[in-house]
Amino acid sequence: MTDVTLSSKNPTAVKAEALVVATAQTSDGVAVVSDQLPTDLLTQLETLAPQLGVTGARDEVRKIPAGPQLAAEVLVLTGLGERAEDGTFSAETLRRAAGAATRELAGLASAAIALPASDDDEITAVTEGALLGAYAFNRYRSAGKEAPKDATKGSKSAGRNGKDPVAAIEILTPLHKNAKAKLAAERAEILAAAVHATRDLVNTAPNELYPATFADAAKAAAKDVKHVRVTVLDDKQLASGGYGGLTAVGQGSSRGPRLVKVAYTPAKPTAKVALVGKGITFDSGGISIKPAAGMEAMKSDMAGAAAVLSTVVAAAKLNLPVAVTGYLCLAENMPGGNAQRPADVITIYGGKTVEVLNTDAEGRIVMADGLVSAVEDGHDVVLDIATLTGAQMVALGNRTSAVMGTDEVRDEVKAAADAAGELFWPMPLPEELKANIKSKVADVANSGPRWGGMLNAGLFLQTFVGDHPWAHLDIAGPAFNDGGAHDYTPGGGTGVGVRTLLTFLEGRAK
């Protein structure tokens, strides 16, 4: 991953291949946001902004020759948009601007970032954004390198047009020696590594990432991380142990399901938190098969489990005083000769029965096994995260995730998301919609009418947690970006949810 350091160097004197400076939209044009660049240079840049195509808009990045007044080779102008009413820029605005810039600097050896970084929040945001933007996935490109033998074990990320992300970044700040600022930068590195690891797993081809190799990836990720233990239940153990959801969904594939527990147990924890992740390594829909168009994106149906794994490892690396257990519910949903059928009745771990009306509503079935197991293990609170419903995208689009559950926990997740800079929106679980998942032959049906589909799925999951403190995060749209890259978000796997989950855990550590 890109190296990052804090530095007090003057932007004019820093010797880097690129110097990143912010621009902003104003009522009469463009302002360059810097109190250290020469006044005549600022005037020149602001005057020439229209000819340079610089507007200061968010997600705008423009590169120009640095000129004789700067030691850097290239000047990079990254847009912040308009200032808030109090004249400042939010942490997320800084995060996105830094990420948009570094995303465009692939192939360079060094860059210096001179965005506002005069307090801990600004330093955190700029550092996180810079590192999150310095990512791309190029594992399967053969040009100039040998393909890795085992793609689940990680690879060197390559950036824009096959180039490596910028190798080293200096964050220019007057607080470069401040202890809190250093801790903020260290946390940002751990957080970004967790997001990158999640993206890597989501982007890995499904012929290489399936339940057994995902379990291997979990073991590799936890290796040498203090106080983290990984246990794996294979398909035979799941069947004999009564994990009917994972067994039923996985039986249509030649590659059996797994339940992976990743447990971080510090000494004298202040809280016990369970994270349950949906890990459908490929979702064909099963017998209720999906349309062919766009099915290739269903390699991302394990993004929840990937986020859980990375969050637990990051919590351990940060030495949080919170015990965290991740439950990775892994299966491949295929229409094989032994696949489950609509009208099958299965028994979830713990004894509740489910009538399968739609085999493409499989995520909630595997999650049921994990949720019951998590509640049984006695955690203070259970969070689950899943690419669960297309209805989430209908309701909220592909950049805003949903959260629902116990009112207090739902609100706590929303607050953590706001603090982390991720977009989540609270949703209800109306009592009257429970009739939508009522089964004529079993305790509950796995599918209901189209209307309220996201909420129907949430109510199904609620069946398996009862009154236990719980929240469900539906990240179906935001987990995979099948459009163009933007701000610090690449195409493909985004790593959404990791920042929110980690911030939630930090809140429980206090």
C-alpha cells in the first residue's frame, strides 16, 4: 500500500512529482485554498482558471505544469465545491477531494498534499481520502508481470491504466509532530488497508474465490494478528450441526459452504460485538435464476462477509478494547442438480423453519444461521451487513446504504456512518409488513411481495434475533460500483461498510 508521512514542509519547497492543492467554488469564480503559496501565483491560477477548465467543483481534478515558483514537477488542483456557511469544508469533502486527486496520480513515485490539515479531524480526513484513492485492481492483467498462483492471497494493486498507485504521499500539516495527529495517520493507514482488503476480495474472480478459498483468505488475513482466532465449519460439519440455511443454499454447488468465525478477544474487553456478513461468493439465483445481463456483478455478493473480516482484523490491529467476533456465512448459490427448490422447507440453526419461495432470496437464509449462532454466543449487540436486496437500490440508489433494526442500535450505526463519512439511511421495520413473509406451511417464508422488499428482508432477519439488540445494514448498491470511478471510490468493489463498522466499534470502546 502507498506509504504516507506527515510533514511540515512549505508547499513551494517540497520536492515531489506532484503537489496537490485544493480549489473551491465562489460566487465570482474560483479560489485556490492555500495560505502558503505565493500571492502572485494564487492570483495567476484564479485568473487563468476558466482557460484551464478549473471550476472548483467537487470531484474535479486538473493537472498543470508547476512552474518555476514550485519545486514540485506538476501542480494538481482538486475541487472542494462551495464552502459551508461557516466558511469551512466538511471532513468528508476533504476526504473525497484528497481521494479524487490520488486516484489520478497512478504511476507517480511521490506526491505532496497541501489540503487544509490544521486539526486532527482534517488530518484524519485528508490522510484517509488520499490512501483510499490510491487503489485499483489489476490482478488479472498479464502485461508485464506473471499472474499470481493464488489470487486469494493478495497482490500488488495497480492503478489507472495498469499503473501502480502513487508510491509515497506527504501530508503537509503544521501538526506533523503532534501525537494525536500521528495516531490519526496511523489509524488511517490501518483503516485504508482494511478497505483495500475488502475491495480485493470483492474484485477476485469467483472461480478463485469460493467458500473454501474465502476461508483460507480469512486465515491468511488473521495470521500473526494478536488475539485473533479463526475457526471454520465445513459443509459436513454444517450439515451435522443443523445449519440448514447454509447447507440448503450451498447444496446446488460442487463447492460446499462454510461458516467462518473470526474472533478478536482482547484482555478485559469493554463490550462484546458480533458482526455477521453475507458471503455468497457467486449468486446465480439458483433455480430461480437471474437474468444473464449483469450477472457478472454477482461475484460481489460476498461484500458483507469481506467487510466483516477486514473490520475484525483492523480492530485487532488498533488494539481496541472490544471483543469482536465475525461470522462469515459463505456459500455459492448455483442451480446444480442438487440445488434447493422453490417450495422446499428447511430448518435453520436453532430450529425455526423456512419455506423457500424464491431461491434467489438466499442471502437471508445463510444469514439466519449466522444470526442465531451470534445471539447464542452471548454478544451485547449483533450487527449484520449484506448485499441483500435489489429493493435497497430502488429505494436509496447505488451510493446510499440502508440500516434498520432495534431503534437504539440503528441510530448508533447511523451516527457511526455519519462520523465515518459513509452514506447510510435509517429505515423502519413496520409490524404490519410481517404478514408479507408469513408461510402457509413453515414458521416463515423467505420471500414476499415486491412492495417493501427491503423491509420484508429485514423483518425476515429480525425473526432470528428476536429482541436482541441488533441492526441490519443493506449495502446492495453501494458495495459494487459498476460505473465510473469517483472521489476515492474505484470501479468494482468499494469496501463500503468497513469505516462505519470500525467507527461503531470505537464508539463501544469508550
